[in-house]
Amino acid sequence: MSELFKNLENKSILITGHVNPDGDALGAALSFKIILNELDHDADVCFDINVNLPSNLNHLPLHLITQEPIEKYDKVFVFDCGNPQRLGKLEPLANTATEVVVVDHHIDPSFGDIQIIDPTAASTTQVLYREIKKFDYKISRDVANCLMTGLITDTGRFQYSNTDSEVFNIAAELMNSGAELTKISENIYGSISFNAMKLQSEIIKRIELFTEHSLVVSYVLQEDYKKYNIEESELDFLIDSVRLVKESNIALLLKEQSDNSFKGSLRSRNDIDVQLIASEFGGGGHKAASGFSTTHDIENIIDKVKKAIESQL
């Protein structure tokens, strides 16, 4: 039996993940919430969310998210987050809980009384799916849609190098359970707002190719959000536009924050490990997809990324 489903009776339960959750964190947390409800266990799903969640995830049952958690929980389940600081304002709830269970596909989580980790997995929902199968739970359509969302987003529509045969087998099983693949894919990747499309053209114009490093870079500035009346959360798709450049193997998209720092998104299509590059800035992620935050300016960031690439050549 999976560790996830042990010792749940008469426990106050919190389900959470990293700040401003993405499709994988939301998909895992919400699917687990649905399952616990069906098993007659009460649980709160709550995140530290300081931006509007992207509209391309509104097919998920976001109404299940609790806005305000209670003061203390017996058990805290953490999905897609290996560092307690990444829980944001919910970190104290993990620190005071009797037991913390971490389910993730990142390397070496720094907390958790129980850790269910596989850094080779494509998504946290893939890791969770395995645990659900151990429990012999019959996956409902709503759970299948949540799990499929994490699988699709973290494999880039099954295009990233982390997409193996198990990923396709799980996707097939989820479709057999009612997952609406076309609907999910269309909502996440098949439609964007007019203003987002206009801004995308600006980002493409800014693309710079560094042939020697097989690196392509573009950026978004704070003034862009104001000019196009759009939120950063609506622009997660832009890295996939930048990485299309045929002559590049590494893609970097920089997004300026309100404090003039930058968030960087990295993608790799060869043996270069972008997790190692992100770690140079204190960030992390996976070999093919990682991210970081930094106070360096654009020029210094690019120089540092180049050097990190050179160290792997």
C-alpha cells in the first residue's frame, strides 16, 4: 500500500505545493484532494498565490482551492516542491505539522518525513499516478484530467526529452479513465489572448542567437505587461516560442519582475543539463527544463549562462 494513504483517519490534512503553482503542482494537488474526498477524508488545498493563476489552467477544479488555511495541520502533503522555502507563506504550516509527505520529481528534497521522489520522472503527477495504482484506486474522469494536465505541461505536450514510454502508457490509461486530452491541450496550448499574441511578436523580434553556444535568448520587460495589459502568468507559453529556433539547443527567456530582478526559464533539447545552469543562480528544475531568479542584469545573465554551457562542453 502506498505511504500516501496511510494514517489518514481523524487527521487534519493540508495539500500544497510551490508558490504560484503550475499545471503539475495544481494537477497533483487537486487530484489528491478529489481522491481523499471520495475516501471520506477532509483536506484543504492551499497555495501561496500572489498572481492570478493562468487562464489556460481554468479547466482544472480550481474552486477546490481553500483561500485561507487553518492555523495547524496534522499532516501536510507537498507536491512538486523540494524546498520548504518554496512554500512561501505556508512554510510554517509544514514546519509545525506532525508529518510532512513530499511527492516530487526534483532531485534531493531538503525536507519531508516521508519522501516519494523520482528525479527521472517527467512530472509529479507521474509519481503520484504510480502511488494511486499501488492503492488500487479506480481513477475517475476528474482525477484523470488533473493528472493529465501535469503530464502534458511538464513534458511540453510530450515533446521534451523526459517523455518516455511510461509517460505514454500513463497517458493512455488516463484517457481510458476519461481524461479529455484534446480539451486540455487546446486550453493549455491551443488558444492565447489577442494581447498575448501581440506581445509574442515583440519577444520574437528580440530573439538573439549565440551560435557558438547554440543559445537563443529573449526577454520580457515590466513595460511590456503595462503596454499590452497582460499578466506574467499568461505568458508561460513564450519559452516554447523561443526554443523553436532550429540553430539552438538551449533556450533562455528572461522576465523582468516588479523589483527589476529577472526570472529565467531554460530549456534544452540536447545533452546540456539546464538544471546545472539554473543552479548557478540558485535555481533548479530538471535536465531539460529549469528556472531561476536573479538580480543580475540581462547582459550578465547571458554571460553567466554561456560560461555554464561551456563547462558542460
